[in-house]
Amino acid sequence: MNKKNHWIILSPYLILFFAFILLPIIVAIFLSFTYFNTIQPPKIIGFQNYITLLTRDEIFMQKVLPNTIKFSLIVGPGGYMLSFILAWLIAQLPKVPRTIYALILYSPSLTAGVTMSVLWRVLFNGDQQGYLNALLLSLGLIDKPVQWLQSPDHLLTIMIIVSLWSSMGVGFLAMLAGILNIDESLYEAAYIDGLKNRFQEIIYITIPAMKPQMLFGAVMSIVYTFTSAGIGVALSGTNPTPQYAGQLIVNHIEDYGFLRYEMGYASAVSVALLIIIYIFSRISWKLFGEE
């Protein structure tokens, strides 16, 4: 009877995990080998969707993939390091100001991406009423308003800024908790053994002592970065974004899945995104995981 109890306790989680995580993945993998327009039954076409993705989808190879890589390389590691640095700085404060600052930094991640974009659209509005345009015009740096959110030259950069601003999510809180739970005696013993400054303290004590939290933060950062999509569409107001300047992989999936109703091809792109996230997650395990 005891051996069955844990399965009874776990059964709600297992049912929900299968229904909302495992089953959609299985269905997506199946549909990725089909042509499915949501009206007619799926038609098996083998690897044709993957061949099209790698050899014929010029938008994906020339715009979406480079945009996603650039966005991920800056927002992923940048947001991750920013989370650790801010968590470490806040951990040095007394309890009350630490709680207030942590709440302030975490609050952007509590807000939906669309809501956040409204605030940033006011700042980057393309007419003279936009705060940035008004400031630059008053300083004489520009002679006419700039269409920040419709310009292919600026949209991706603004998306990166907004994403970094809102990247203090659960990973940031995990890092803060990890730093606060490090045994103070480790620092005392290290200084007795020759530790000289706070930088060495971080390298030799703080980071090794909070590897689980660092791993969790890395995985959350990877998932957040590669699954970000709403920012570009919400800022520019269109999907696809202007000249595909802010088009990311998830936008590409939404474009084919919900606008063109090519569910088979959208599923193939989803599976490719899943593989990319898995590869980077394994790299994080190699860096921060336990042996």
C-alpha cells in the first residue's frame, strides 16, 4: 500500500504534465511530418517541412534565425549576468531595503508583455509627442521625429532593451535566495585561508556555493529568451514585424500557424525551437550541474 501512495499523490501532477506538456509535444512532432491546414485531415509528407525550413524558407534563414541568435546572445547572457549582479548587490543591503528593491526589480516580470509595451511605446512613439523624439528635438539632435518602432534599423535594438529591462524574473529571485542562503562561515574560513577581496569572494565562494540556483537561472533565461515573441509584435503592432526586422522564431511559428494555417510547417519550426532550447539547456547543465 505504501508503494502506491506516492503514485496517488503524484497522479494530479502526472495527469496535468501529460495533458499540457507531453501530449502537445507528441502532437507537434507528429504534425511536423504532415501537411495540415486545419480544415482537411493531416497528410503525411515525411521530412518535407524540415527540408523546406532548412533549404527554401529564405525569411527564416535570412531574417528570423539571425534575429533570434542576435537577440538570444545579448538578452540571454546579458539578462543572466544582470540578474546575478543585481541579486548580489541587493543581498548586501539590510532586510527592509533589500525586500523593497527586490520587489521593484521583479515587478516588470509580473506585468504582461503587452502591458509593458504600452509604456515603452509612449517613450518610443514616432511623432513629436513621443518622449524620446521630444527630447532629441528639443536638444536639436534630430530635425524630424524618428519612427523608432517601425524602422528596421531600430526595432530589434529596442526589443533587446525592453527584454533586458524585464528579464528580472524567477531566475533573479532564485539567485537572490541562493546568495542569502550561503553559510557565512564559508567566507570567514576563506578569508583565514587567504581570500583578499570581494571579487575573489564571488569567484571562489559565492558562485560555487549556489550552483543549483545558477543552473535554474540559466535554464529560465534560455527558455525566456528563445520563447520571447510578444515584445516585437506588441511594440510594432504587426506580425510580421516591419521588414521582418524584429521577427523571432516564435513569431514565425505564429505567422505560419495562426495567420497562414500551415500547422504542419509551424509544428516543424516548433520542434526545431524545442531542439535548440534542449541543446542550450544541456550546455547549462555542463556548466552548473552537479556531477
